[in-house]
Amino acid sequence: MSECTEDRLLGGRVLLRQPRQGLRAGLDAVLLAAGIPARPGDRVLEAGCGSGAAFLCLAARVPGLRIVAEERDPVLAALARANAAANGVAARVIEGDIRDPALAHDLGSFDHAFANPPFWPSGTAPPEVLRHAMTHATAAGAAGLRDWASFLAAPLVRRGSLSLILPAALLDAGMAGLAAAGCAGTRLVPFWPRAGIAAKRLLLQARRGSRGPAQVAPGLVLHAAGEGFTPAAEAVLRDAAGLAIS
């Protein structure tokens, strides 16, 4: 892993070394972490953590979490462990495939679970450098996202939250996956590139065992009329503020 970049997230609060090529962490990981309703002392589980961006951003906002993260690629898993150590974050990073039933054994229970499943636009093939990192989730649509939701929901306590950040085109598949995993009361949080432009990303958050109806949260406009971020987006992306989605 010699070809890495050293990046800073949350206004420099998080140091992240990640591969120069491949699926790189950025805006999605920060937005995902900002939406997780964790409190100090909670147990949180991330699936497909990559080099650790999302759980590190969450730890920077909420101290004292007990973190377990899963990653299929052993090289990325090792990098996530190193990034956790560099940021002073205690995290257990396990290697394995979310489709392997043995992986969920002995994980314990969690208050929150989350993922940023890798994806590639439908109808096109990902570059060779990305292909090894892609999972069945993007190719199989709803069936693949059901696997992600099932893995994350299984160890959740009742009313524990499950959060997924997805491209807007996977809204139906994400909703179906959450429902199949026994999670409902879904909140949809849209992220608009600019005011008046359709959302390209969204956060779906549901509760295990909930019977409540789905809701649309206020959402977040990312960019102002110029090139910069809106003040609300700056608060989340630079100042480690949480998303106001409840």
C-alpha cells in the first residue's frame, strides 16, 4: 500500500491515509457519519469500512464509542486499523464477507449500524482498478442491498438504527432492503447539489422493529450559488456537526 494519499476530513480533525486509486472515501463517508444518532458509550457497527473514513468521522464527532468495522479487503482492513491508531480511535476491524454467516458470530449487540455500499452507475463497467473492490450489491440491485441490510440489522438492539448512504437511483432497492431486514420507520434525507437540483445522494435510516411510517427529513443543500459549500453544509463537513434529521 505504498501508493497512498494522506487526506484530512472534518476540517483537519481526521487524518486518513487511503489508496491513490480505487474507491476513495470523501463526501459520502462524512455525510453518513454525520447522520448516525450515536451517543457516547454506544456500540456501533460499520460494514465495508474501507480505510475507515466513516467510523473515524463518527468517532471525531461522538467520543467514547465502541466501534466494530468489517472490511472484505485485507489490505484496506489493515489500513483502517492503522488510521484508527493514528487518530487515537479504539476500533476493532474484522475481515470477511457480509454474506458469510460465520462473520456475524460473536459480534455482540449494537445500538447503531451503517454502511456506504460501493456502487457504480448501471449500464457501465467499472474500471479494472475498481473492479476488485466492487461487491455483488451494485450488480444485484435490491437483492444485494438486502444482504447489506440483513448483515447490519441482525446484531442491532430493538429500535437500533441502521443507516445507508446511497445514490438516489437506489432508493427503491434501499427501502426494500431495509424492510426485508425488519427495519422500518425509515427517514429519507436527500442531499441536493444545489437548491432546485434533484438530489444525487440520499441517506436512508430505519429502526429495527419499528412500526412507524416512512418520513422525509429536511435534507441538506450542499453548494451555494457560487462554488463554495452552504453554511449548513460547512457545519457538517468542516465543523463536525450532526445532521438534523429527527
